[in-house]
Amino acid sequence: MDILLTALASSGFFGLIQFLVTRHDQKKGKVKQLTDLIEGLKKKIDRQERDSCRTQLLLLLSDFPDMTEEILKVAEHYFRDLDANWYMTTLFAKWCRKANIELPSWAHSKKEDINDR
């Protein structure tokens, strides 16, 4: 009888352990899914901010080229803060030359790219 009770108790104990491990693994999988989803959303938001800033800069350069202070503010955010460096370097460099503005100090990290265009 004692052997039977011991067997049932150990079986129940191992069942509980198995349940807890399985539950932990399922939670871990869900946490990983959520973490992956959050990372993907962060990347999309970052890309959207760069795209939005690039659009603002394009609009300012094309429709309001005399708004120097605003253009420089948006360009600084685009090139320095967002570390964006796509086709805007060429357009920004051309605008700087037309406006007789020396390339700003924050753009020096991009200077080689901008001056080569």
C-alpha cells in the first residue's frame, strides 16, 4: 500500500512539475512573440519618422527655399538625430550652395557624402 501511495504521489508530483515547465515555456514563447512584435513596431515607427522628416525637408526645399532657419532645423534632425542619409544629401548640398550657406557643423559627418555629389 505504501508503495502504491508513493508511486501515486511521485506521479502527481512529476505531473505538477511537467505542468509548470510547460506553462513556463508557453509564457516564454508568448513573451518572445510580444518582444519581436514590439521590435518590429519600433523599426516601423523609426522608418516612418525618417520618411516624414524627409518629406518635410523636401517640401521646405522645393516650396519654401528662403526659410533657412526651418530648413536647417529639419535637416539637422534628419541627418544628425535620425542618422538618415539617403538621396537628401544631394538635394541639401545643392540648396546650401544656392543659399550661400556653409555646410553646418552637424553635417560634417556627412560632409564627404554631400560634397561628393
